[in-house]
Amino acid sequence: QVQLVESGGGLVQAGGSLGLSCAASGRVFGIRNMGWHRQAPGKQRELVAVIGSGGSTDYADSVKGRFTISRDNAKSTVYLEMNSLKSEDTAVYYCNADHRFYSTTFWGQGTQVIVSS
């Protein structure tokens, strides 16, 4: 199994920046894609960004040019740098990872990001 723990959420003013981290533990060997999703109140969870084990990335259109996902495989950690934050970025952000030896996707507990306008 894999455990994911997010950190770095908080309150920030619109236009500001915030960084999130997600550290994986357990059977980290075999982790493939890692990513970030978010869920705003009353809305479905949506993909924010994903990064492959080789570093390829993909972003939701709503965050392209503002958010950057990266990972440190040696530390089994994925990061999300968020710039030019908007009120609509307010959500609980969840880290996730898929694994070559498990059919399930692993999820963190989530970290709250609140952007005040």
C-alpha cells in the first residue's frame, strides 16, 4: 500500500501564490503517475495536474500558465506551485498516485486552499 500526506494549504489573497507538497510512503517503488485534484464546495472533484514518472505533465485548462506540478522521485514527493490564484481556485486539494502493482488509485486526505478576493 501507499500512503500520501499533503501539506501547504492555507489562506491566501487573490493574485498570491501558494505551494503544496505531497509525500508518499509505503511501497513507493512502482508509483507511476502522481497528480493533484481539487474539490470545491458543491462541485465534483476535478483534475488539476498530473505528472508521469518520467516528468511529463498535463494540466487542466483553468490552471495552465498559473500552476506548475513537479516531483522528486528520490523523495517520493510531488509538488504543486500555484501562482496568480483566483477565488475560484478555492477548494480542497487532493494528491493521488497510481501504482504498477495495485489496481487502485491512492489518495491523500486533502488540504484546504482558500483564496480570498
